Amino acid sequence: MTADISLAAGRGYLAIPGPSVIPDAVLQAMHRPSPNIYAGELIDLTATLVPDLRRVARTVHNVAIYISNGHGAWEAALMNTLQPGDKVLVPASGRFALGWGEMAEALGIDVEILDYGTGKPWDMDQVASRLAADRAHQIKAVLAVHVDTSSSIRNDVAAMRACLDATGHPALLMADCIASLGCDRFEMDDWGVDVMVSACQKGLMVPAGMSFVFFSPKAAEARARLPRISRYWDWSPRANPEEFYQYFGGTAPTHHLYGLRAALDLIHGEGIEQVWARHHRLAQAIWAACEVWGSDGPLRMNVQDVALRSNAVTSLHIGGDNATRLRGWLEQNLGLTLGIGLGMAPPNSPEWHGYLRFGHMGHVNGQMIMGLLGGVDTGLKALGIAHGSGAVEAAAQVLAGVRGEQAPDQPATSCCG
């Protein structure tokens, strides 16, 4: 392609792991004047959101809505269950688990990290041993990231509950599903999760700005034992409001609520089981293409075990400065934006420029994924980056049902061997 010709005009494709592509139905629902926040349709609409959020999380319990990003949900979960001096265990498979631990530490909580790097899932035997050794039950919560957006590893939350139960440990099980909710199977109640945090800008397909904390009766009891809590972060009035403003601790995020209503209608119209199946099939197509590219070049998926891969994000290494070059070329010439390799190497170090991520979460379908893969294939050719041929054909075979086996819904890890 000559330097003075660009093919980037038209609607761009933001293929990063959040914020995700916003459906037209969500944009149209939000494109309206500000509503009355004291009476009328907004109050009625908000009441419909709570049960439908529960349906996505697979829980019959409580949900609190916050005007914040996912980091706000992290803090809210910590503030409602723990106090300075309490201890938490953080099994880490990427940058975001470490980040949640750092937030806890800043709140005066004693943080113990089991760091498995960016290439391995939790070691359930090690976790079980640590819990069993805590005979005084000093550990008050386990901060468990279901899908770490940096590494794209999907951890086994159900196995974490099994470890807690097998060791008789009373710690709260707290799950970060910011990247996974509405993309990867998650069963809050069936998996015994006490607190789950998420946000609106990934699988829920709404512009960034709202987050959610779902909590069980056991977590509510932990909240009741605290001597004090910030009025703003307190989840009790948000989950059980007597007046409308208490849902949000103040003025409602009006247009986000209209957008969320439209997004939940899309999710439940399709059916959550079908949403999970769609994400898995599209992810399989991406993995098939990546395997072919890597057969004769430097590109490698960070997660080698298919059972440990997220259906929402794929972290990749392509060596040297190839990732930065590829991302820049695709955005400038094709209007395709890929994710940076967040948390995989120190920012702007030489190694950092070799990592990138594909986001395939939320409002994505087959032709969009084929466009993503075709665009990447074009960029590899334009930049002369070595790669195996036939990647797009391999992905097409997956989507056509010619190739590909169903992977387990959960990683093949277990507690205590």
C-alpha cells in the first residue's frame, strides 16, 4: 500500500478488550434528552434492571450499582466486607489480580499474594495448602480474578470454592468478572461466590461509567459486622433503596441506564447460554487463526492450554517491536484498533512493544471476527512479519462448523489434586 492511500475511512472497529463495541440499539437508547430523576419512566426502568442483572450473574441475591469503573467496584467490595488489619489472599495470574491486591493494601488490608505470573492459572493444591495452614482463619477473603484481562487466563472459580469448602475455611470468595461477565460462563450462586464485581463496558456493551457489586447473604453479614463504612460506598441502601437516589448514592447515571436497559434486552433476547456459546465459537476461530500464523513466525498465544483461555480476550506475543508496529499500521491504514499488551512487560520497555491483545467480547459476530482476522493477516503481510499462511481459512472452517472441538466450559483444574 502506498504511503498516501489509506483504507481506514468508514466505521472503525475497536477490537480491544474493553471498552467494547457499542450496539446501535444502545447508542440509540442513550441518544435522548435528560429525563426526570424524581418520577416517571426512569424510576420504572431502573427497577427492571436489577432482576435482569441478576440473571446475567446467575444469582438470586443482591446487586449494588455504582457510578464508577471497575476499580470503583473493587473498592466497594473491599470497603463493605473488610477493615484495616484484615488479611486477604490474592492468587494472581496477571496484572489485574495484582491491582486489586494493591487497592486492598492501600486501604490498610494485609495482602498475601500467590503470584503465578502471566502464563499459569492458579495452583489449586498450593491454595488449598495455604488455606489449611490458616488454622486461626486470619484470611478473611480470597480475591479471585476469573479472567485476567492482561494475560487472558481464565481461572476456575468453582474449584476455588471447592478448596475453601474442603479446608473448612470461612473466608469470603470474591470474584472479579469485569472481563468475563456476559462472555464466559459464570454461575455466581452455583459456584458459591460471595461477592462478584463487574462493569458495564465489556460484555454488557455500554459505555464505561457504571460498575456492579453482587453479594450474597454471607457477604451482607460481613458488612453488618463492620463498625463503620463510607456512606457513598455502602452497598446496603443501593441494594435495598427506600428512595430512588439511593440506588446510586446521588444523581442517577441517566443515559447509562437507558443504554443498559437496551443491552440487557439484547442479552436476554439472545439467551445467556447462547451468548456464551457464541463467544466460545468466535474465540475458537481466533485461536485457529493464531495457531496457523504462529506455525511459521513469531506470533504466540499467551495461553497454550485451550481449557484455560478466555472467550473474551486473547493475549499475544509477536516479538521485538512487531506488536506496536502492527497495531499502528492497522489503525492508520485499515481503521482496526487492537489492544496494547497491558501488564505483560514494563510499560514502554523494549519487551512491551512485542505484546498485543484481541478483544472479542460483547457485541461481536462472525463477520466482525473474520474482519479482524483478515485485517491482521493483511497487516502481517504489509509489514513483512513472518507468519504461517491459511489463518483466515482456518478460522472460516471453525465458523462453518468444519473444524473445531468444544472445549470445557471451565479450566481442567481441581482442588487438592
